[in-house]
Amino acid sequence: MGQVAFERDGDVAVITMDDGKANALSPSLIEEIGAAFDRAEQEAEAVVLTGREGRFCAGFDLKILMGGGQPAKDLFMAGGELFLRIYLHPQPVVTAATGHAIAGGALLLGVGDVRVGAIGDFKIGLNEISIGVPLPVFALEIAQAVIATPHLFDATLRAKVYRPTEAATVGWLNGAVDASVLAETALREANALAALPGKPFAISKHSQRRALADRVRAVTEDDLEEILRRMSVG
């Protein structure tokens, strides 16, 4: 059984992650999300990416990450490339956090064009440093693109996580709404964006974002090798 559901709601592709657990970014989940975005590009005009109730995404699979070596590097590389693919996706993308969005989950949330979240006792943010994992360059670049400058240090190096209403004040979210209207809100935002002329939107979005993507892709492999090397010493 797949971990990602694909549905059409008019012109909007709704991509829902549900691995039955925390929606951790495993190699298979990353692959399924990427395939769903490929399908959306062919069949829809805009995308909503969401999770199951209470869980948006818990970030990278820690069993693989903490094992280190080539599997950890491969997972980081695949996840980083997925974030950039969504960041550059030619159609409008609305990310709708149904619950916790931690570590890589916050990055998956952050690459949406419009980001909405359900109000509740949920955590959103980059907690990597607090659990002993350095932030790769793609995480720092994505955070810098969405987090308001006065909050950037706290949101990255201080590993601060936020409740949804707080996340909306620092930049992880554009808005936080009651869980009962989250899906409706995300669809409304996606439909509004889908009404824009598609080709000019896609061209302008790529022009606005390609410099970050090029910069990250140019250094990510060396950055990850350096992180893994330094983490394995002492």
C-alpha cells in the first residue's frame, strides 16, 4: 500500500502523505512524493501537499540518519533534491500542515508558495541542532528564504520550534486556522493561485528561485560529506 494519495479536486491536485506513523522522510516516501508532483504537473493546475490528521511530516528517517555513512548521505541528498524540486515546481504549491512539521518536515512545509497550518498543540521548526544533527546548507537556505530576519537565529541555530500561531508570525506559515477548515482554506488558496496565467507564473517563479536552487545544488554534496566526516570524528 502506498504512503502517498493523489486526488483531483477540480484543477487542484491534493497530495496526502500518510505512512501510518509520523510521515518520516524515508527513501520510499521521498520517491512517492516526487512521483505525485510529476503527476500533478501533467494533470492539474495547482497542488496542495498535506498530511494525515495530527502529522504533517516528522522529517528524515532518524534510523537511517543516525546510522551515518553513505545511507545517511543518500537520504539527505534525496530529501534536499525533493525540497528544491517542490520549491521550483512550476505550478502553485500550497502546503497544509495538519499537525507536527519538524526538522525536514518544516523544510517540506517551507518550500510551499503558500503555507497554512492547523491550530493545535503542534510543533513546527528545525530542531536538528538540539538532537545533535547539524543543519545542512539546504536547510539553512530554505529557512533564510521564509523566516523573517529577526527570528532567523532562533529558528535555525537555537533550534527553536513553534506552535502554529507562533509559526505564522515568524514565517514558517502564512496563516494558522482551525483544523476543521484547513483543507478548505488550502483548496481556496490553491484555486486562487491556479486562476493566474500558468506560463507567466511558472517563468517568474523559476526566475525568482533558481539562484537559491543553483547555489544549494552546487555545494550540497560537499557540504554533506563534510558534515558526516566531522560528525564521525571523536
